[in-house]
Amino acid sequence: MNILSKYLAKEFLKLLILCQVIFISLYLMIDFTGGIDDFMKAHAPVYRMFAYYGYKIPAIFVQMLPVSTLTSVIILFCIMKRNNEVIALNGCGISLWRIAQPVMFTSLLLSLLSFFFSETIVPYASSLSNAIWRIDVKKEESNRFQGRNHVWYRGENAIYWIKRFDGVQMVMNDPTLYFFDGTFKLIRRIDGRRGIWMNDFWRINDGILQEREEGGGFSLKRFRSMDLKIPEKPEDFIMVEREPDEMGYRQLRRFADKLEQEGYNAIRYFVELHIKIAFPFINLIMALVGIPVALWKRTMGAPMAVSIGIALCFLYLLIMGLTRTLGFAGIFPPILSAWLANALFLFLGIYLMIHANR
């Protein structure tokens, strides 16, 4: 890395840290103003309130990073424009694309850092902050997610319907279990009053067993108790309600696949899955957009350029929100709804850079 690259990367990072501190502080102030009433009404301990906002900082860091990247790039190149440094470098035969390289490379590293944060720190911290909100503010039971009503679960050659599953007691209430052969023909059905987990098998009480006979009909038998060995364990029937920001990419992939396997509509989670990859790379794209915005007009100062940059950030969020909603509705496929905003701004950045370099 030559002297110019080191200088640009260093100045860019200085501005980035300053912008991140400012934007995170503003975000926390606004969020605190809107949430303090809820904590006071719930009589939540003060330390829990501060813990809640502390745990939110990693997620805020990731959310504010694209805005800080764009603002830092605009300020840096506005300063270089005011000091005629860009003209001087162009006079030495250094193109704008070459000047932008260290900033773009640093932004790429920021995108990777953002993805790393989203995979490791953010899910853990977000789950803790959400737990504080649910338990201390909403006064919800910490184990409220351990039960489900009207459970449909598809296993291997089997489909289970459970009127109510108690994950704490590990009990099925009014289960109906269907078993199929390789051609998906029903060969056995079990209806019971209760199904109790006995460490390695299920004990079905007060039920009816129907089995297919060789002639094609079904035999019917009542029973007081039946021990049933199936691959599914209690945790397979527990649906812990978690937000996408509480899971990393792999966790969210498994969660979405499980939902889809059980027959539920998991498209929302597949959209969020693709957004987990798409969103971090907006840092790189915002840096690409910010450079030509800063150099757009010689007479345009940094305040105007920053205002345009922030307006572009809002436009990006607007497009991302729209495509995300269309993805949830099934109008756009998940991958398109996640990447369309990035693609549009990438083409915009390349277009502006080509014209700014003339």
C-alpha cells in the first residue's frame, strides 16, 4: 500500500468512527425517548433499561454503518475537492478510479465486518435485548414459547396433528398421528387423549388404533396405553418464536427449512435470509455512490453533498422496504427482493463514477 492509499484509508476511518459515534448516539437518544415511558409504566428496574439499550448497540452499529460510510466518503472527498487535491492527483495522471481504490477496499472490509457482526454478536445481543423487552416491559412469561396450539408436523412417512403441545411438561394433548407407506398410502392412524414423553419413546393414553389390513380395509382397536417409538422428540414440536435478527445465517436457514418442511409459510424467513447477505454489502455500494456525489459540482459544499447522501440512504431504505414487503407477499422471489435495491444503487454508483471521471 503506497502513501496515498494509506492516507486516504486513514482519513476515511477517522471520519467513519466519528460518524458512527454521532449516528449511534442519535439513534439511542431517539429510541430512549420513545421507550422510556414503557419501562416506567412497567416499573422495570433502571439497570434492566440500560442493559436493554446496551444490548441494542451491536444491531444499531450494523444498521448505521452504511449511513456512516456514505457520509464519511462524501466529507472526505469534499475536503479533497476544496483543497484541489483531486485536481492535483488527476494532473499527475491518477484517475478517479485509482483514487477511489483504497476507500473502496476499506469499505469492502467494512462489509465483511458488518456480516461478521451480524453472524456472531448481533444475534446474541438482540436475543438478550428482546428478552428484556418481552419479560420486563411486556410482562410475558419467559417460557411462553414452550407451547403451541394446532401443531401440524410432517415427519418421515408420517404426519402429526396435535391440538395442544406443552413443551414444559412434554405432553401432547389430543394428538392424531398418521403413518404412510412408500407410496404415501395411509397404513396406520393413532388418535389419543394424551401423549407423554418417556425419555426415549411416547406413551399414548386413551386412544384408538386403526391399521390397514391386507384386504384394503382398516381394523379398529381401542387401547388404554400404547408405547410408540418415533424419531420425533419434544424439541421437534416446540416452535420457539424468534426474530430473524436473533439468528445467524445458518440458524435462520435451518429455522426456515424446518418451517417449510412442516408445511408452514416460511417465505418471510427466506427473504430475511437473503437480506442477511445483501445488506452488509451496501457499505461498499454507498462508498461507490458517495464519491461522485461529493465531486458533483465544484461549487457544492459538504453540507449540501451530505444532505444528498442522506436522501439517497432514505431512498435505498425505501426501495429495500418496498421490495422486502413484495417478497413477504410472494410477489418477488426472496433473492430478488433482497438484492434489487443493491443492484439499482450499484448501477447508479457506476454510472455516476463514469461521468465524474470524465
